[in-house]
Amino acid sequence: MTEWLGAIDHKRVGILYMLSALLFFLAGGMEAMVMRAQLAAPNLKLVTPGVYNQMFTMHGTTMIFLVAMPVLTGFAVYLIPLMIGANETSLPRLGALSFWLQLFGGFLLYISFATGGAPNAGWFSYAPLSENTFSTGTGLDYWALALLMVTAGSIGSAINLIVTIATERAPGMTMRLVPLFVWMTLVTSVMILFALPALAASLVMLLSDRLLHAHFFDPTQGGAPLLWQHYFWIFGHPEVYIVVLPAFGMISEIIPVFSRKPIFGYPFMATSTVAIAFLSYGVWVHHMFAVALGRNFLAVFAAASMLIGVPTGMKIFGWIGTMWGGSIRFTTSMMFAVAFLLEFTIGGLSGVAFAAVPVDWQMTDTYFVVAHIHYVLFGGTVFALMSAVYYWFPKMSGRMMDESLGRWNFWLVVIGFNAAFFVQHFLGLMGMRRRVYTYPDLPGFAALNLISTLGAGILVFGILLFCSNIGMSLVFGAKAGNDPWNAWTLEWSAASPPAIQNFAEIPQVRSRRPLWDEKHPEAPDWVLAGESDA
Amino acid sequence: MGRRMTVRQLLVTGWDWEPSIIFGCALLAMGYAAIVRKQGLARAPYFLAGVFLLLLDLVSPLDTLGDQYLFSAHVLQHFFLALVIPPLLLLGVPRWFAIAAMDRPAIRKVERAIGHPPVSWLLGVGVMLAWHIPVLFNAALANDTLHIFQHLTFLVTGTIFWWPILSAVESRRLPALGAVAYLFSACLCCSLLGAFLTFAPVGLYPAYLHAPASGLFGLDPQSDQQLGGLLMWVPGCFVYLTGILASVRRWYGNEATA
Amino acid sequence: MTRRAQFGMAMFLVSEGVFFALLILAFWYFRQRANLNFAAGAIDTGLLLASALSVWRAADGSRLWVTVTMVLGAAFLIGQSDQYVHLIRGGVTISAGLFGTTFFTLTGMHGLQVLAGLIALAVVPRATIRAVALYWQFLAAVWVLIFLSAYVWGAA
């Protein structure tokens, strides 16, 4: 136990991130179930509006900051040294510190339940609701302080990953030959450097207002609530790509292996990642279409928002192109990856719909948004994560996960997820507001909400199966060799689980699929590629 | 409130067939044709498109609009001058010509001096920022000669700026990472200027407050200044972003799927 | 290790740059003016710039120059605190109005980071002094922007 507390080894730190994320995932899930129970029927009074507000605030904050970001960081910290043929990250103490900062931030956030109430102004805490005049308890102070700690941790781990990828690659592995997961994590980490400080600045200003009685966002003293919105979304929009790009990276590793084909269009996959990264800083105003900024703002940012769908679409075609003509093997991991393609596309389409300003005006703050965000964040990131767990669990633990339990897991999650969230598109179109603790008995509202709640219940069951599969496989799972999937990247040449020193001998790399080259000396990739990249 | 003009009237009567511009563009086009005639016209479309756009940019109603009525139109005009036409012209330079030119010591010296990335960056970004200082911008609006000089500097420093990215001589181009840093930092400056203009109080450039006709395209002076800033900010960034993406894509080379 | 530390520090400074840029933009956005003590501000600026030079010499690990930097840095902080006291006594507090809000938040965050830099200079091993020197010089550069914004442009 004490070993883990003082752990610096990147594999241990990675696992700590994943376990912490799992813990908070269950907490965030419980918050979601409280909401879904409350919304199961019209005019229910299972919880008070005050409690409901705390639920949606904590659910959103938890899932984004204490689940999505940490678990993706955990996978990156664990896998990247292995993928690039290194034995450790460049700044392991910074890496470990970043984990503990994030964890303590999480505890600080949850302590608020016991000290007078959790934050309740939504996960993006708009001013002036977030100011002292309207939020008098300490909840929001905890929120801001906790997020400052989490922000520090995010920036720390991003720095560690950038330096690692830049300096620790195996000989021969030029930047053009890195696995796509590595590339996308690098781009994400750079995005973090530019986006998270915007959150930090916003939180500092909010805390100034709340604790020191400053007036940044207080309109009665000349402050500007809109400033909060601008600054928050300058962070917030890149943030949503930060939590999805690493998932794209995972899918880019998994789909080729289970299609027995290399990724289709590596240069486009890599370049489109850069496009998404840059474009994401130029669209934040689309979260503010409804605040009367003027036609000019609307036009310019609507155009930009439509544009950002293009590179993402390129990636979808890249993944489909990879599968096309391949010899597909439907392991549980692959099933989640294919489901990811479908679900994320649906989420992307609902997102692009919002780029059209009149559509946004009608549907902002309705359940259509809730449907959109869950399709991209759950159907996207979480599905990719489940795929990733089934894929890399053998490497991390030395055991295979149970495939038949995996099938049950998969179908329950897919059915539950779609039942829970697809109907929310219609609820939004029908005008059901988000973040309101109950709703009137309008035609269709009750039935659709009940379906959503039941779907959520099925989803919970599927998630419990997922957790059980992990637990049971750790003890009873079949032993896995180094390379159970016959894959191609360097992590599969290390032991399962890898020794403290990942590689007895640092490999020499000549192509994007080093293990393919080893296994197929008669037809290695670097011969096909022709030129030797410098 | 001045007399109102319809868009149609504007499109018909707003052309300014300035002889020096027409002559200059014709000279550029004919000079180019004469030089590349023998060796093939592969890159001609780029160059000629650039010249054509240059002509339109300076004689079409856009010019009249920008000079007298709308700040946003003027921004659009400069946008083309600095960010669209120079890349087109550079893309149109044939490689053999550029290499032959660089063989001459005098030209090589000049290229080393102003084609050096920090210098070209400063020239491009600095000139762009400088001309938006109100005292300078307003002076150019008031004085025709200064105005021509302003347009020339946009065109020339624009071309100098894009040289390390689009030079026909591969060895003078920045490598991928450098190109990204070069363009990203320029984009940042352009964005900051654009954002500043978007949020600034109206009246930075007073000439537009007293335009002969107002409310063109439904834009009051405040909206107009805001739009000008936004055009510089977001579409401006897209130009730099396109350059960044092209550099990254080029870095990966033309490979078969490996 | 020193190379990695410097690289890491450079990455950190990117994020710091965004952080301060946004606080400075907020200062500009509200465009408040007040009667600041220009002379005192100029002296403090001089002290910090001098310390930026001395920390450059200290980057090789020389204990003497590290100490000089710390003394100059401490003098800067003392000078700033003195100005804070005068302002607060004169009724310009963080809660009194928008100038106080933007000024104290911006300079406060800067000052806290200078303090952190002082502590770092004191405790960090010689190998990583160069990385701390980068941080220190960054803070000096940010201060120049703050000085120009608050004392020059923002002068009443």
C-alpha cells in the first residue's frame, strides 16, 4: 500500500489515475441516477430543487474534471513510454505530483457536501449566479479551489507528457513514425497548456470576487458577467476536444489491429488532429449565441463552428477506410470501437446542428444539448475507454478479460445508453429545459423521460458488469502473453504486465509498426514506405 | 444621414478604374507571361489569379466602399492585399526562375537579409499592426499618396512575410515546426489586433462616423467597426491556419499508406 | 536532466503566458485609471529588471548571483507591498472599485509568483537553477507589461 502512495513509476501512476477516475465515475454516476430518478415522472418531489442543482453541478464537474481528464491522462502516462520504447517519463516526480493534486482537488470538491452544500451553479458556474450575492454558501468556493488544484495537476501532467514524447523516443522513431495515440496525446497536451490557464484565470477572478469582494463579474459595480462567459469558454471549448482527442488516439490504435490493416491515411489523421486543435480555439462564442452579442459575432463564429466538423469527419472516414477490406475480428474491444464510430457521429451531427444560429436559439439549454454532449462524451470518450480497457487490460494485468461477460457488458451499455439519451433529442426539440428539477405533465414528456430513466438503469447495470469483469478477470482471468492481439506497436513487446524497467533493451524503430517489421522480416513496413524518414 | 445608395447602384457606379493600377497589373501579368512562356505555364493560374484579385481588390466597388463608407470593407481589402494575393503570387513563381534569380549575388544578399524568418515576420506583422494605429490609418484615409503607399507596403511586406513559407526554393522554406511557430505567432498578433478592434469603442477611425451614406448592408458605425475587427480575427486566423496545416501535411510527405 | 527541466519550464511558461495574458486583457478591458506612484513603480521595475540580469549570471549556479537576485527580488516585493499599503490607506482596495479589482488581482498574482520564485531560488539544487532563471526572467517580462499597462497607460 505504501508502495503505491510513494509511487513514481509511470505504470503505477497511470493505474492510480485510472482507479481514481473509476471511483469518481461511480460517484458521478450516482449523481446522475438521483437526477434520472427525480425525472422519471412529472412533478416528482424525490429531491428538492436545491439538491437537484447540486446533483447536476457535481455530476458535470466530476465527469469532466475527475473522470474524463484523469483517466485519459492515466492511459497516456501508462502507455506512452511503452509505445515510444522508453523506460520512464521525463519528469516522473512531476507526473506523480500531478496525480495527487488532481486527487486532492477531487476530495476538496466532495468535502463540500459535508460543509454546507456542494456547488450548485452548474459545471460552468455563470456569473452573476456564481457571485456572493446569489450563491451565499461555501460550495462555489470549494468548486473554484478544487478546480484550481485539478488545473495545476492537468498542466503538470501535460508538461511531463510533452517533454517525454519530445525527448525519450526510441532510436529511429521520428515524430512522423509515432503511434497515433502518442501524436494525439501530444497535441492534446499542447492544447492543455493553452486552454487550462484560461480556466485558472477565470477561477482566480471568481475567487477574487467571492472571497475578496472584487467586482470582475458584478454588474452592479461595473463588472462584466460576459467576461466570465468568454474566458470560461475560451477554456471550455478546447476542453471538450481535450477529452476526446486521446480517445480518438485509442481508437486509431485499436481499429487497425482488429481489422488486420494499418490505419488508413496516417498523414490525414495526424494533420486533422492539428486542425482540430487550432480550430477549437476559434469557436468558443458558439456557447454564447443566445447572449445578444450582435449579428457579426454570430455570423463569424457560426461559420467557424461549421468548419470544425470537417477534420473530425476526416477521421471518421479514416477509421471506416481502415476497416474497409480488412479482416475484422469482433472482440469486445472492437465492438466498443465500432459502436464509438456510430455514437460519436450522431453526437457530432447534433453538434453541427447547433452551429446554425437559429437552431441554437431554439435549443440551447434544452435536453437537445444534453443529448448531444452525452453522445460525444459517453458514446464517444467512454465507449472508446471501454474499448481501450478491454484492449490494454491484458498488458496492464497479465490477464485477459472475460469475453462473454464482455458481450453482456457491451449490449447492456449500448442499449441502456441509447435508450437513456436518444429520446432526449426529442425532449429537447419539444422544449424540455435542462437543469430544472422537474417538468409539467406535457404530452410525451412523461413517457420519454421514463424511457430515459429506465435506459439509465440498464446502463448502470452494464457498467456494474464492466466493473465486475475487471475485478473478476484480475483474479480469475486467463493468463495473457505479451501480445495477445497480434498487434504492432512497441508496448506489446514488453511483458504483461511490464517489469519495472519496461525494456531490457531499447528497440530500434524503422516504421510505424515496429512489431510488424519484427514478425514479418520478409515484408517490413519500412521497405514499402520507400524513403527513410529523417 | 446622407443620401442612401442601393447595393445595385454601388455595384454599377462604384468602380474606380485608376490608370496606374490597371497599368501596374497589366505589367505584372504580361511580364510574367513573357518570362514563363517558354518553360511552361504550370504555375500560371496561381500568379494570374493573384494579379486578377489584385486588380479587383483595388478597382472594384470594394475599394470605394472601404475608402468612404465602411471600415469592414476596408479591412476586407487589406485582408486580400496582405494575406491572399501574396501567397498566390508566390505560389506562381516557377522554381527554375527563383533558383536562377538566387544565383545572382545581389539578389541572394537581399534574400538573406529580408527573407530571414525573424525579419520577414517582423516586417509582415509589424506593418500590419502599425497601419492600424489610428493616427496612421486616418492619415492614409485622408491622403491619397499615403494611401497608395499603404497598399504597396501591405502587398510588399505581405509577400516578404509569406516567403519563408511558400518560397519556390525549398531550401529557403522553414521546416515544419518552425513554420507552425512562425504562422501561429503571427496569427496570435492578428487575432489580438482583431479582438481589440472588435471590442473597442466606436470612433477609432472617425472618417467612418461621417460617411456619405450610412446603414449600408445594415451596418451602423459600431457594428461596422466590430465586423472589421471580427474579419481580421477569425477569417484572418483561418488563412494562417491553412498555412499551418499545409506545412504539417507537407511534412508527412506523399506516402503510400504504410 | 537540466535540459529536461528547462524544456519543462518552457512549457510551463507557455501556460503562464496565457494566464497572465488573460488577466492583463481583463485589466485593459475595464480600462480603469488611478493615481499610482509612478516613481515608486519605476524603481520597482528597475529592481526587477536588474534581478533578471543577475539571475542570468546565476544560471551557472553561482551562489553569489543567486543571492543578489534574491535580494533584488525581495526589494521588489517590499516596494510593491509598500505601494499596496499606500493605496489601501488611500481607499483604493480590491473591493472599492474596478481599478482595485483588476490591479490588485493582476499584481497580486504576479507578486505571489515572484515570491514562489524567491523560494525556488533558495531551495532548488544547482542543476535546475537555469530552469528557475527562465521562470524569473519570464516574470520580469510580464512585469514590464503590467507596468506599462497600469502605471503608464493607466495613469489618471
